[in-house]
Amino acid sequence: MPAPEPALCDDQVNAGPGGAMTDDVGVITGDLTIQTTRRADNLVHVAIQHTGADEWYTLTGSPVSVPDGELEQYHERVRTAVEHGEGAVAPT
């Protein structure tokens, strides 16, 4: 029996040049925290913030459909995109 999917995945990253695009405030750069969670409607939401800040923003393109059991793999794709920068959005 496979291990259950985690409730959320989170990481601290340094955004690459051009940062990450949010729906709320546009591009954010620097040291960021990414949080990926599966919502009750089964879509995956990606939130992002400046590490240590109170405000969370929605990564542009989120929420997305991700197959059950693949939250951790999807989170890694998000992390890689943000580390690359260039106005990173939620991978499809």
C-alpha cells in the first residue's frame, strides 16, 4: 500500500532572476517560501511568500489539477520553476 500523500509540502528557495509571478502583487524575488496544498475540491493550490513575512500570495496559474499521490512531485516542479525564475508560474 503506498504511503498517504502529505497534507502540504513547503520549501524555502531563492528565486532565480525574474522571480515568481503572483496573482496578487505581480513578481516577487529573493528568499521565498513555497507551500503546495491539495484543496477539498482536489485541485492543488500554490502559495508563495517572502520568507518570514505574514502575507501569502497565489502563484499565477494556481490552482491546478494534479493526480492523487503526486503532490510531492508537483511541489518539486514548482520549486524548480521558482529557482529558475523568469516570472515563474505554476507548472501545468
